[in-house]
Amino acid sequence: MSDELVIATTPAQGIRVLALNRPAKRNALSQTLITALLEHLRQASQDDGVRVIVLTGSQTFFCAGADISEISELDAEAARGRRYLADLCTGMRSVRKPVLAAVEGMALGGGFEVAMMCDLIFAASNSRFGLPEVTIGLLPGAGGTQRLTSAVGKFKAMQMILLGRPISAEEARSAGLVAELYESGTVLDKVLETASTLAALSPTALSLAKEAICRSDDLGCDHEFERSLYYFAFGTKDKEEGVKAFLEKRPPNWQSR
């Protein structure tokens, strides 16, 4: 098994597959993994031979979200100073080629946010999606509050984020988050078929169409406001307690401050 955090392959002409590869941590987004992913995205973006990018994970976890062990070491000042997760958001947004998410298993927290940064999401019928950050005293900080609300509306977003409970793949499709559902174990192969269709189209037209849609999306979003609240949450006692309880595998004792 490769020890690379992101495995890049070119299974067909014009298609680059980037597979998150941190199985022991359920593909959790460590800063090292984020840096590797952004470098692969940069290379794929600059490669004229690549027309479509497919982002995937493992059979059981697309991505479990941010690395809790790293989060546990950050307070508000450190998170704000590092602009934690900002590089991921900026890097994904800068890709002008179509990016497809092929999701098997769980896409949680930052992992779900990464999927929502993609242009289309395809998933296995047994996949689950969620933003459970409130359960550790935080909130989504990589555009999740904005993108999810834009995709499913205020009240569904409130239900998912405030309760922190994952939804099924069928719920995600019904809500408009997921384009198609496939049998478990077949998602990547099916997505490659769609990628091949896109790769045969005009790269310029696809890039311009993507830019127009993303610009429309950005007009109603305030990612910096979300991020400022996210960094503020890093300085709260509830974040400290929530992360500690998670790592100690016990219920949190919230202090409401």
C-alpha cells in the first residue's frame, strides 16, 4: 500500500483521479494531507492534458473531516493566525476544471465540505453525509454553513448543522446535494464514465460555465464571516471540552462559554 497521502492516477485520457489515502485516520484532513491535495490540484490544473478531476477516498470513508488531534492543539489565536482551512477553500475554488466527488462511505465535517466544494457529487447508496462539528463545540469552518444552506435551504441546513446528525445518501439526493447514487463499490467506475463525457466537451466552455455558476453561488455567501465565527469558537471552553471529550471517548460536559 502506498504511503502517499494523496494517490494520483490517470485512468483515461483527460481524467485525473486524486484519492485521499490516510486509511488509519479515515482520511482525516491533517494539514499535511491538505497541502498534498492542493499540490496535486495545482498540478492537474496546470496540465493541459487533464480536463476533468475526480476526487475520491476509500470504500468506507470518503473523509472523516478535520484531524481532531490537530484541532485540539489550536486556540482562537492560533487558528486565526494560521487561517486554518482557508488554504483548502482557496485552493479548491481556484480550480477552473470540473471536479467530481466520488463518495463511498462517510463524508463528515470537513470531508463533506470538501465534497461540496466539488462541482458534482456522486455517491454510493449506503453513503452518509453530515456536519457534526457542534458535537465537539465548533461549527463548520470551510464554507459548510454557506454551501449547505445554498444547496438545501435554511431549514434543512439548520436541521443538519444544529443537530449534527448525518443524513443518508437518499436524503442527500432528494435534497439536491448528490447527482446520482450507485451501488457500493461501483461509484468510481460510474463517475469515470461521466468524467469521460465531460472530457470530450470544450474545456473552455466548461471552464466558463463553471466560473459563471460559482460566481452566482459566491454572491450569496459570506465565507469570511463563517470563518471568523469558526476561529472564535476555537477560543471557547466548549470547544476545549468537546475536543477533549471526543479524544477521551466520553460525553462532553458543556460549560456554555
